[in-house]
Amino acid sequence: MLSLQTITEQLGTQCKGRAWVIVTSQEDIDAAIGEANKAKSQDFSKIQGRFHTRLSLASSNTDEVIGERLLTKTDAAKAELKKEFAGKGDVINNQLSFVGNSVSLKGYKDADEFSAFYPFAPYQFTLLQKIFETIRKVGATGKHLSRGERSLLDAFQSAAVQNLGKNTDALIPLYDFYPSIESFIDGMAKRSIDEAPLNPALQPFDSQLIKAMFLIRYIPDIVKPTIDNLATLCIDEVDADKLALKRKVQASLDRLEQQRLVSRNGDLWFFLTNEERDVAREIGHVEVSAAEKTRLLAELVFDEILGGQTKIRHRDTKADYDFNRLLDGAPYRQANQTLSFEVLTPLGDDYEKLQSAKCILRSSEGNGRAIVRLAEGERLDIELALYQQIEKYIVSPKADQATPSLKRILADRKDENRERRQRLVYQLTTLMTQGDFFALGQSVQIKATTVDKVLDDLLNYLVTNTYSKLPYIKVRQADPIAEIKAVLTADTVAAAGLGLDGEEGNALAIKEMRDYLHLAASQTRVLLSDVVDRFSGIPWGWKPEWETVLLVARLFMAGEIKLLLEGADLDPAAAVEVLTKTARFKQVSILKRKVADASSLKRARDLYKELFHKLGRDEEDSLVSAFRARLGEWQTDLNAFTLTASTAHHPGKADIDAALSRIAQQLAVRDSFAFIEALLGAKDDWLDASEDIHDLVNFYKTQIAAWRKLLDGLRAFADNREALDKVPQAAAALIELTQIRDNAKPYGMVNRIEPLLATVNSVNEQLAQEKRDRALFSIDEKLAEVQAKLSAVSANPDVSNKALRLLQDLKARIAIQTSIAQILYLQGQGGDAMDEAITLIEAAVAGKPLHVAEPGSTTKPPQTGTANVPQAPAKTTKVVKASEFSTKTYLETEADVDAYISKLKAELLAAVRSGQIARIQ
């Protein structure tokens, strides 16, 4: 660049600034200099600053340049090539097809392109350009980047010269381009290629293949180095047997891998530089034990593929079951569960021996075992070992002190290992879904396509068939803890919904629990924790544990077992806390309750018959259950009577309270033996109570209607009591009815109520009828007076209705009255009603002219326009109460009479003289 600057300055001086200097470069100058020489970079930057015009020259049309300068053919040659393509065009393009690559690596478009580019393939122009660029960037070549021999033109010319003399079936393979850049590749980079022909373990084709692999080493995104693609790159004639060539490539790769010249990452193969080869050799020397490979395999299977799953949810019961995980017979982490899930892999020592028959036998071992025998996997052992070797080498002391180039190689290996792990996961997943399945000594047919579904189907089969008594719990609680609390706080067996013999109560499970406890807990105590553990195991599998505890709670509330805490009996209220906390299970003991002897059972059956008038059952549990049911019925009835009995004049409140207290106390005894003992100990009290209860039930269910008639009758007769007491037969009946009402136990006298009421009612009706008749007569007289008044003034219908309505309403009310006092009161209201009626008439008359007809006259009222007779002023009514004018209650002498009459007369005359109408009341 300094020489260039000198030349430019001298040329500018000689040409007086009238000269163009153009500088070209095959590579980015900044990239060529790199970061290694920053001082030189600054010098270049200053020089570049003096060239103000910068041109970017692309080489996108390299194929046209090469085709024009190197591949121009005679007309005869073109014709022959076109003919060749016409016959074999599809074969040629098929031979040149790539797998998993971009569309830029294309074949021949048509015969013209074939004749123009032959013997090169169209993709080689693009590919070789990418190869040269990447080889320069990674520093595999020398620093003289502008040497013409390394240009694309030189590379294609060199390759064409190597194939002189071949016929038109020949194609140029990729490795023929290698000689054009060989002399400019760093020695460290090409040493393995140079030494390959001298290696007796390799064949000539191996040297060719490794050259092609070197060329594409750094462009795996353009050409994936698979066997298919490597075979395509090595095609050297149109009619080559590509399948045979692929086998040849595979064999060559195996030899090269053994010599550490190439490495494999899945189905991809990579050329190794000397330094990479040294690293590969050192990695190959890292020791990996069988245990380490097994541990890695277990991690991949159980943690990554199965997601660390250690429980399976049973589809039918929705309960979760833990299971052990085993790989080739060795447990993975904890293995203390009942169920086991084992994976047999090709790494296992007995894999080849464990065919179907032996797997069936193996699956029958232990309590409950399911097995997946993986299908055979290709290179599984090699890939696992290589993964472990790379991981161990990366963390070795040498790697900690690595040079920059070694760090790059290790980073590449780390990336490869990440891909390798993903491939291992995918491969193992496929091997599991394609494997064979066994459980409980049977071959299991599973059609699942995912590992999750395989595990779910297989372990569901295992749970269902291991726990044969799992279906005993037919009804499962959504919230079993809440159900336990409900059972323990229920007042009665029925209220708790126990139904021990029905499906809701899980009768089969109850029987299973009962049979065990009657045997195991008859003499010694059994811990609740042991019971839970037992029934969560084979063949029951009752989970969650609360379902088992719920069964215990139901048997406890049914009185079949006793619960003890620290040696003391638990009552239901105290049992709630200990039965709903797993930490307390080891503190709770279960003991079968005592059994009554034959004599006690006979006496209890006799008592049952006396109390309920039915035959009792012979078996103790059934007899106690019957007692509980009948007592529960009594309890329900008495509770229903309590409110009514609390109201006035209703008998039996004290008896109801006493009976309810006795029943509640008896039902609180959960142990059947103690239940019978308590009954027999209070036999006489129960017999007395039963008589009271029968009377109460009969009274409040059948006699209550008659009793209500009694109370209604006494209330109705109260108003006429004075009059009724004057009639001997009514007075006697009323006394007896009152005595019945006030009797604490009137049950035997209720049948007397109807006739006694009839007697009083007959007399009462007779007395009331007399008073009604008088009252109605009085009201009729007043109606007549009002009617006469209305006729006298010729009142219109509206006034007539209003005036008569008050008296008519009183008459209707009197007609239905049975109370003498009320009849007399309404009769007295008649005068006031008549006064109001007359006042209403007078007020109506005062507001309009009236025609007054002579008594007996038939003359019609004058028509409009005739003279009217002058209307007399309306008179008001004054009520004179006769009783108010005597100062004495009784008049005994003529003087008393004269004085009374004198006062009354004066009052009447005063009213008349003042223009009023006097009405005596």
C-alpha cells in the first residue's frame, strides 16, 4: 500500500492530476488485516482515505465469465452434448440432487445450459465461490489473498485439465478443485490430507473424499455433509451407480473416522484439521464407564423424555399412584414404592437374552411391574459414550488453559454435543414407542404414538390389574376430608348418610374393612396408620388415604369399632381433629367393640318388641341398627312436635324434652355393646318413656284436630260465658272442657271433646238466636223509620242507598254473630246509624227544592216553570238518652218517678221548642 501511494503521487505529478488509478482486491481489506495488526490497520485507513471513490465489484456472474473464457465449445460438441442431455437429462439432474439443502444448489436447467457448462455442474460455480470465501475467513489459507492461481477461473481450469481425454459421460467431482488451492493452504490445515495417501489403513478413494470434505468443512449450512450429499459431490460420471457410491462413501467414512481424520455428529460428517484431530484423539482417550453411560441414559429417559414423572393418575378412580423407575434392573433414585416401571435398553447386559418370554417372566416378579423393552438403536452406545467423553474433556484441566483456537474447537464440540443430546432424546423416544410392553406376566398391546401415552396406558393397565380390589370403592368423594367431618358430626347414622350396606356407602369396601378389623383389632389395638398403609397396598390400592379413613369413620359412627387416643376413648367430636390430619394417624388406635352375650341379646330383642311392637333382629349389629332407626324416627317426630307443644294450652312439652334428651343420650353411644347395655340398664325408664312417646305421637298426629276445636270452642264461648253458666247443662260441659284443656296428659279424654262442644254449642246458639231476633227487630224498626223519611222527601236513589247502607250493614253483621255481648253492642249501634241516616237525608234535602205531597194525594209535582210550594226549613235530630235523667239506679217511690218524668219532659220539650226532632234512646 505504501508503494501504491508513492506510485499514485508520482503519477499525479507527471500527469498533472489527469490520471485515474483503480485498485482492486479479492477480499475485504479490513477483514484481511484483522485485529492482529492494529497499527498497520491505521496506516491502511489513512491511505484509503485518499481514494475518495470506492467501487464494489460483485462476482455474481462468475459462471458466465468461466463459460465464456474456458468452456466455449464447437458447434459439433454442443450438438453432441445437447443430444446427450436429451436422452439422460433426468438421470443427470437426479445424480446431482442434494438432500436438505437450499435451492441455490441446482442442476441443469436445460440442454443449452448443459452444453454451456459441461463438464461442470451449475451448482459448482456458486458452491466453489462460497468455499473459497469461507476458507479464507477461517484462516486455512496463506495471507497472499490476491494470487491469481487461487481465483475461480484458475480452479475451474485446473479441474478441467485434470479430466482431459474423458468422454461425454464424465462429470467433474468436487475433490478435483482441491489442487488449485492446495499450495496456498496452511501446512497445519492440510497435513492430514497430505498424509492420507501414505496411511496403509486408507484406500485411494479415502484421500479423494477427505479433500471434498475439507472443501465443504466450513459451509454446513449450504451443503450438509451427509452420506447422500457427499456421494453427490463425488459423482464423476453420468451413469454412476449412486447407491454403490453411497456404500463406498460410507465405508470410506468409517475408515477415516477410525483414523481420527473425520468426526461424526448424527448423520453429518466433518473434516478434522490437525488440531481438531488431536482434540478428537484426546477425547477418544477419555475413559467412560458403563455406569456413567447408564446414568446418562437414565437421565435422558426418566428426566427429559418422561419429564421426571413419578406418579400416574388412574383414569377410573382419578387417584395418583407412585411408581419406582428402573433402567436395566437398576433403580433410578428412590425405589421404595409398590409399583415399578422398568426400561430395558440395548446397553443392558441381558438385552439380547430378554426376548418376549423372558420379559413376560420378568414382569411377573415383585408386586407390580411394567416393562418397556426398547427397540434396537443404531450407534446408541457409541453416541452415549462420545457425549460423555466430550463433556468430561470440556471440563478437564487442559481445556481450562486452552489457546483461542482450541477454545473455538471446544465450543464447536459443545455445540455438537448439544445436538447429540437432542438426537439421543429423539432416538430414545422413538425406540420407546416402537418397543415391546409387558406387565404382570402378560404381553400388553399398546398402540400409543407418544411416550406420554405409552406410560399412561401401560401404568394404567398395571394399576388396574395389580389392585384387584380397587373397584370396591365405587363412590369416591370429591372432598373426602369434608365427608369425614360430616360423618363424625352427624346426629344419626342415617343423617351421616352411612348406608353401610348400600352402594353409596361402598358396601364391599366396608365389608373388607370390617372383616379385617374384626380379626386384627378384636384383642389388640391396631394403629390407624397401619390400616391406611395396608389398604393402600396390594390388592386394594385405595387412594388417597382419606378414602380408607372415611371407611374407618363410618364403622366408628356405626358403633362397630372404638377409636382410642393415648389409651382413652375418642368421641366423634374429638375424632374430627385426629382423623383429618395424617400426622396424627400413628397416635390413633382402633379396637373392635365388645359383643353382647346371648342373654343380653334376648332381653334386648324383648325390649325392642315392647317398645316398638315389632320383632327384633337376632344379630347384634342388625338389632342395634334397628334400635337406632326406630329411635331416630321417634326423635324426628318429637322434634316436629316441639314448636306446637311450646304454645299455650298444648300438652306434653316437658315429656317431649325429656324423651328427646333420653334418645340423644342413647344414640350418642357408638359402641353396640355399650348401646345394648345402656338400653337394658334403663329398661323401666324406656318403657315409661315409650308410653309417653306413643301418647304424644298419637295426640299430635291424630288428636290434634279435635284439640284445636276444643281451644277454638272455648275462645268462642268466652263472650257468652255468663249466659251459658246460667244454663246447667252448658255450665257443666264448659267446666269439663276447661278441665280437659288444663290437663297435663289429656290424651284419654280427647274423645269427650266433640259431644261436650256440641252440648255447649246448642245452648249457645239458642241464647244467641234470641238476642239476634230482638236486635234484628230493632234494626228493622229503624230501617222503616228511615225509609219513611226518604219517602217523605222523595230522596233520589243515591241518597237512599247511602242512608240505608249503615243500618243494612249492622243487620248483616248481627245475623252472623254468636256472641251475645257483640249482638247487644251492634243493636245499640242501630240508633246512631239511624241518626246518621236521617242527618244525611236532611243535608241532602237542604241543598235542593222539594215537592211536598199531601198525605194520600195523587197530584204530580209541578213541571218546570210552575210555582213551587215554599219549603219548610229542615229539622235536626236530638238524641235524648232516658237513662241520663235519673240520679238513681232504681226508682222506688212516686216522687222518684215524678222527678224523673219531669226532667225527661223538660228535655223533650226543649228540643221540640227549638225546632229539633227528639229521639229517645
